[in-house]
Amino acid sequence: MSPGAAATHPIRHRSGHLARPRREGRRVLGVDAALHRVADELDALLVEAELGFIGKSSKMLDEVPEGVGKITPEEAEHFVSNTGVDLFAPAVGNVHGIVRGGREPKLDIELIKSIAEAVKIPLVLHGASGNTDEEIRAAIEAGISIIHINTELRLAYRQGLVKSLSENPDELAPYKYLKPALQEMQKVAEKKLRLFNHL
Ligand SMILES: [Zn+2]
């Protein structure tokens, strides 16, 4: 089975029925055992799991989505030891997308430290768009190994495209009017890579 197929294939319990993750508030119940089997069976793959609700989409938001919260180190330890996942993305004040008007929640650095000590596997920070460089640096220091940034890249691309189209209204060649959009996105990517690697 290809990795892509494995990731999208329905999870089956031993009895054969489908495991349906049920969302109750910010807890997902009933998936631990199924996830454990997936992690066991797909030995050659790394299984990454996100725990806690941190919003759904990489876009500009007016408010922090309802239900966004943080998990506790105990919940983290319980989940990781019961699932055997390889990489863990906890809800620690992060949110998918960027909240406008300086209302992006702050990362809970102390909580990241506690979770890192509790789970002892690499931590992934999802939804890191909109967080400041200082927060990102502190999060890495506290135990984050991988960082996901999407919205800031999308924003740079779009802004580059809008500027390019408005400055060159007669340009019809996509490879020409798309180039500045790509370059703007590349600038953000380079800046983040420098930040992540203390350069
Ligand atoms: Zn995520």
C-alpha cells in the first residue's frame, strides 16, 4: 500500500467495523486504539497526531475560532503512550490561520516544556503563522522540533500576485505575472528557515 493510500484508508478495528472518531468538545474519543494499530502496522511510516482543537483552516480570521483551547501534559502523556505515535502536535495556544488585529493567541511556552518532558517524542508546532519570532524561538528552546507555517506563505503569494497584476495590467504570460508572487513567498520561507536555524 502506498503511503498516500495508507493515510486515507479507513481505519478498521479487529472486528471489522469502522472506527469513527467522535468529537466531543476538544477531545477526540475512541481513536486511541485504532491509531495504535495504524502506528504498529505502518512501521515504515512516521505517524503524526494532533491533539486538541486549534481551528481548521489556513486563512485570515477575525476571531479565535470557537472551541480552541490547550491540552494538559497529562492528556499528552496519556495519548502518546496509548497510541504509540511517532510525532506529536499538541494544542499549546497555537491556532491554524492568522487572527487579525494582533489577536493571535500567544504560545504557552511553559506548557510546551511540560509536554516535551511528559511525552519524550518530537513535538510539532502546527498553525505557527502569526506567531512572533520571539515566540517561535522560545518554542524551539522549549522542545518544538518541527514547525508548520502555511497561512503566511499563502498571504505572501497572494499579495505578490495582486501587486504583480495591478502593476502589469497588460501582461498575459502566467510565468511572468506569477513570478513576483513566487518570489514574495520565497522571501517568507527564507526568513522562517533563518529563524528556525538561528541564522
Ligand atoms: Zn494542524
